[in-house]
Amino acid sequence: MRVLSIACAVFALQIGALAPALGQEAPSVASLEQVARFETLIESDPKAALDLAETILATQDDDNLRLIFARAALAAGEPARALTFLAPLASRLAAIDPRRTESFDLTAAAQDKLGDPQAALRARLAAYDTLEKRLGPENPALLMRLEALRPQVEALMPQILPQLEAMRAVLLESAKPAAKSLRAEGKPDAVTVWYGTNRAATGNPDPAQAYGSERGDLSVGKLVVTIPPNHLAGMIERPGGWVFTDHLDPNEHVVLAEIARMGREAFAAGCCGSEDRLLFVHGYNVSFHDGALRAAQLSYDLEFPGQTMYYSWPSKGSLYGYLSDANGVVSTRPAMEEFFEIATRGSGKLHVIAHSMGNRYTLEALETFLLRHPDRRLGQLVLAAPDVDRAEFLARFPVLRDHVEGVTLYASKHDLALKVSRQVNGGARLGDANDQVVTLDGLDTVDASRIEADSLGHSYFGDAPQILGDILGLVRLGWSADERCSVAPRAAVQGRLWEVEPDGCRVEAVRAAGDLLRIYGAQALAEAQHRLDAAPGDQVEFWQGVMAVVQTSLPQ
């Protein structure tokens, strides 16, 4: 065992903690209001706010809340209380969870304030250990941490200095891995994502912690996410459930491997020329890190042929941060407008997929941006499970409709997150298909109620292969809803209403069919039949699905 790991063991770490349960319950309105009260109170009366934090944790013991409260305690000059909030996290968070690294960083800061440099160094060694397990021993993000650790180790733990120097030498000599093409046989694939965010930069070299939850100015840059060779469409492979692991393996897991901030003109020159772009905007309760993984997974599963883009607004990254997340829409608008100005440059089309509360941010910024830049247009705008007031959307829709090729709404009757939102906001949400789903002229509405989803019924847009197949047909192949085989028409008072079929075309079949149509044109059906005839037994069903997609797409 390495000396650094021994130092972490002194800190009483239990490597291989059980990963958090996959299911989540929607928070109550009362708990959301309590957290919002804490955020208001922390500015005027920190002691009362921290007392309230302890009351909240007595009934809602949430790991993200503990991190939020610990940060607030440190800022209020209460390091001992910060340690109290952080204490349970070392045994509860998995070794490869980015929050575990942050919890040790916060512990180190608290110990510094308490005047215990030995305890602070042990915490920093623990943070390094978790980062190395997550990113691998040769990731360049480790080098800056080693440089910061060196003088502290030299002064307080000189016995481990030789090993630290040896690790530093390895990092300096390690060449950065070259980006790999999609679908490289048996190897992780690297997806480059061009990002924008108005989260405040943390200065942390760890890609997963480069940006926090506080609001800042617009930053742009490029990040790399690796996708494992046996990736399944709709999955973001991570250690979870009853699997014990102390590290992320790029051959098994989706990993945020690299991140680099850029100047705006260099960013624009790289992302936004003649190629089409696919932009993902995340919803509430999402960290910068988790949204980046979803953006890469979507682009990869859709085999999008152009550039992958991602915008991250400053979500608190907590189920209980809903009201705080909702209050940042207007203040984020200027930064998102700037980002849309860059993302719509060049001759390529910008397609946008916005999820949940991310639709509020997207629609707010898009409307004002398009009014100020009437010459700019978008490709497809996909509103996935939008947490948007229906009346507000109706008011904004005319401007959007006149500047996009198409607008598609995905809604469901089983979205528990939107049911809570309705209670909080007092109005029906656009992504809720209960009562009467919204249909309009110029809007394709897709009811996804028949599709199985996560425990909250809110992330179906990126999880379900049938919906991924439908989005692929829309943004990559340019097919209208009439041409897509994942949906079937339903009667509507106005506009167009569709329903996702549980046995509809899956994304893998749509990808293959799209390739055949592109290469073989009118002969695509004959080629699909030839491949079906030659297919081994375990591939017959797949090629039958491909034939069904081709038959639907060819002119009758």
C-alpha cells in the first residue's frame, strides 16, 4: 500500500464505501422552504442559519446539504460546526464520488482555521487519494495538488516526501492520451465537449470540481469525457447499487477526464464553424460534473456527427436546492445570451436539448437573444420534461417558433418531480401530461407516459432507448415525426400530438438505419435485407428492427 494511502488510513477512511442508492424521492414542499429560509438567513444571521441547518438535517439527512452547510459554516467563521456537518461523509460517500474529495478539502480548510496543520495535511492527503482513485495515477489534474502538498509534507511528514517526489516525476513524464475516434474497438472512446457556464470557477484542478454552485461570469472551454467500450445506450455507467469499488475504470465507467478553460475567440473558432452542433442544458439538482457526463452520453448515443456542446448554470446540485435553483434564471440570462451568440456563429446549425428547469433558463435567454439578433436561427429545439409554467411558454412560443426549424416537447403523466414543482409554483408545468397536454400549431408534442423511467419519472429523455431513437431521428437525421418509428400519432385539438411506443424503434436500430439510408439511398432496404439474411442468430432481431426503420423512412 502506498504511503499516501496509509496517511489516509490514519484519517480513518473506509475505502470501498457502498455507493448511494440509485433511487431518489421527491422532497416535500416544506423541506424546500426550510432550505430556502436557510439561504436567506445565512447572510443576516449566520448562527441562526446554522442552527436551522442542524434542524433540517435531523429530518432530511442529505449528503449534498451537508456540503452546502459546511461551506456556509466555513464562510461564517465556524470551522468546528463545519466539521460536524462533514463528519459522516467520509464513511457514506463512495471513494470515487467527487463529493468525497470536496468533503476532505473542506475538512482541511476547517482544520487550518482551528490551528491543527497535522489534521489539515491528513485531510489533504485523503483528498489526493480519492482524486487519484477516480482519475488514475497519471492524470495531469493531480500535479497541481502535488505541488501544493510538497511544502506541507516537507515540514510535517518528511518521511513520505521521497514517494511524493517519485509520483511527481511520473506525472511530469506522462504524455496526455490522444483523443480516440468514436466506437474504437475494445477501448474507451473520448468525447470532446465544448462547454459554457456561469458557475464560479473554484481553481481546483480536479475536472469534477472545476466549477462550484455559486454564480459567476461566463466561462468557456473544452472538456473530455471517456465512454467505456461496452457502453449501453441510455446509460451513464458508474459504480452503484451493491457494487463495491474504490476507483473509476475508463473501461467500465463514464469518466470526466480532462478540462481546459479557453478564451472566447479561440473557443468560437474551435466549436462554431461549418459543422452542426448539439447543445445540452441540464436541469435542477445537477452538478457541473454530472451534466457534462450527460452531454457526452447523449452525443455519443446519438452518434451526432458535429460538435458536442454543454451549458451549465449554477444549480446547487441538491434535491433540496429547488427554490435557489429557480431564483437564478434572470441573473443567468446575460451569460447564456453571450453563449448563444457564440454558439450560433458560422454556417452550422445549433440544435438544443434542454431538460427540466434547464428549459426555464434556456427559454428566458433564447427569447431575449433572438429578439436582439433576429438574423440568427436554430435547428431543432427539444424541450425534455420542461419545468416551465404553461402560460409562460405560450407567451414565449411565437418568438421561438419563428427562429427555429422545429420545436419538440416531451411530456409524461408519471413525472413526480414536476408534480412537486406544481405544488411549489401553483401552476401546471409544460412537461406534465396530466390534465391536458399542451399542443400548439408549430409544436410537435410527444407523450412519453408509456415509457419506463427512473424513480422520479423525470430523466426518461436520456435513459430510454426509444426516446433516444426518436431524438436521433430528429436532430441527426432530420426526420419529421411522421417519418420516425418510435412514435405514433394521436388526435389533438390543435398542433400535432404523438405517443412514444414502448416497442418503438430503439436508438441502435435508428443509428444503423440512418447509416444505410445515407450510404445506399433508395437501395437501403435491399441492403438491410441482405444483412438480415446473413446475420447470425443473436443479431436477427436487431436487423429486423433496422429494416422496420428503413421501411418507415423510405417514400412509399
